[in-house]
Amino acid sequence: MLRARNNFLNFGFVKAPFLVSPETKQQVAAEVERLITEHGVRRDLVFEQTGDTPRRMRNVRQHEIARYGEVVPTVYRSPELRAALGEIAGEEVLECPYEPEQCVITELVKDGDTHGWHWDDYSFALVWVIDCPPLEDGGFVQCVPRTTWNKADPQLHRQFVNQPIYSLELTPGDLYFMRTDTTLHRVYPVHNGRRLIINMGYAARRDLLKDIDHGTMDTLWEGGQ
């Protein structure tokens, strides 16, 4: 846990597959597979607020996860899991007050599918990797820590020059924990295979005092095909 906390503070992310048991991973994976098959919606959008970066993916929203899932909502609300995340973060980790960002399933399967460069409105995300192609086929995560999101002028290229870009190789069964509001991040485009994850978003105490514009998420959910 100490090593995980140091990596999290230094790089804005850390792989943490040790946080949950293999049995829990299997149960979450089975439910995510069912939900993406039954309720996945295709989205192909570009977001000005993040420098015209693309979102090419299939999603299942929090609304469907809460209505049709059982395992995922239970795991998300686990106080033991949040306590472990708080130990890594060095601060309290809270359920996200904006429900659409609590849990989101994302599948990248077409050539060029990506979750382009972006920040999140809230401080933390725990990402469960259900399926992922080998490194040479894309689907890995890239991060730029210690950055600030100005939605009116994101200046992505300036962020890349001012801070190093770190890349994280992933395999099925991995979990990674990220400081998402100050870590610019993206998923490298997939060129073969499939990347399937569920993102669990969490808040810090300071987030509850912010006046947060949820425009990017609202646009994403309006853009389904």
C-alpha cells in the first residue's frame, strides 16, 4: 500500500489489482460483459472542452448499471473498498455526488476507437480492466500528471511540453486508480482486439464545494447512436 501511495502521488495513477479478490473480479467481469451486450450504445463525438479530442466507443450508463446490475452497484458502494482507496490517495474517498459519473462501462472494439485526451470533473477513478488487447494493438493508458483543466482553453500541447507523458500497460484483470481531475489522460487507440472496462468515479471532500459544469458528460450521453 505504501508503494502504491507513492506511485499514485508521483504519477497520478497506480496499478492496484491487489485491492479485490479474484472472485470479485470474476463476478464484476461477468456482469459487465452482460451489460455491454444488452445495453451498450455506440458514441462517436469530439469535445471542444478537451481540445477537440475524440470519443469513439460503446457505453453503458450509470442509469442502466444501477437498474440492471447487482454486483457492480454493491462493489461501488463498498466502504471497505473506499477505505483502501483512501489509504492510497492519502485522503478520504467519497461516492461521486453526480450519479452519471459513478459507474460507466466503456468498450473499444473498432479500429481507431479511443477515449481521447481528457480530464474528469471529480478527483478519483478506479478502472477495472475486463478485456484488453496486447500492447502492440493499443488500448493502453497514457497520463500527464500535475495538470490543470481550463475548459475554455485546455492547451493540450502546452500540457505535453510542460510535463512528461507516462504510459501504462494493462492486461485483463488489472485495476488502476487515478487522480483524474489533475491528470490529463487518454486511452491509446485500439487497432485490433477489444478493450472493455468499467470506470468507477469517486470524489474528494473538496469536490463537494466546487461549482462543476457537467456539460461534457451530458453531451456524451446525448450523442448515442
